[in-house]
Amino acid sequence: MDMDWVKRKAIGEQFVEEQKDQIWRSLCASLESATNSYCVHYGGAAHGHQENDRQFRIAVESKPPYRDAVIDVTFAPPEIRVVCTMGQCKTSTFVLSPNKDAPFRNNDKEHLTSDQVSEAILRGVFFPAESRGVRTRIVSPCSS
């Protein structure tokens, strides 16, 4: 007999429970990597670091007319909560998902990887002009 939906749900919840710390570490690594790449390839002034076991903070210095941003990403299983205390970023929530290749879900129930969640959190803050139709330029050669 094939696996029924109740068993799939139980297996998925068990996966999330067993892997939640690894999933969180993966998201923190994606946020840190994206922040470092932004500084290297776009000359941005930003830095991200883990405040404690459950919180990652990104501080971004923006040029006028945009405001500086401070983004707190908090792990409160089974949710990742994103709160912007300054600047023009959106507050949002992502839920841990039993999909090992894409362990997050957004409000639209789309499955997302750590890198996609990082992009959803940071793109509007790193590139606010793009939302107004202005293209950004790389200020250093990208060697990768």
C-alpha cells in the first residue's frame, strides 16, 4: 500500500524536528554569504552576524534617499520571523517545510531554498532602486 497523507505528514514533521537546527544554520550561512557578496560586488556597506542561537541581524547603510536598515531574522520553530526595525524592508514570516531540498515555505505556500529566502529578505534592502525600475551596476569584476 502507498503511503497515505497522514503518514507523509508525520514523516515530514519528524524531518523538520530533527533537522531544524541544520536548516537554521543553512539560512544564516546564506544570509551571511549574500551580505558579503553585496559588499564585494556592489560596494555596499552591510554586515550580518548571528546575535545568538536564534537570531541573525543584518545592518545595511544606504545612500539617500534610502534609509539605513536593520533586519532581525529570528528562529522560533517552526517559523523564521523577519522584522525590519529601520529602513524600507518588509516584515515577513517563513515556515519550516518538510522538503529537504527547499526547507521553507512562504505565505504563498511556495517551497524555497535557504538562498531564495535570503533573496526574499535582502533584495529590496540591497537594491531599493530596482523596485523603481533603476538598474544597479557591479562596481568590481565578478570572478565567479
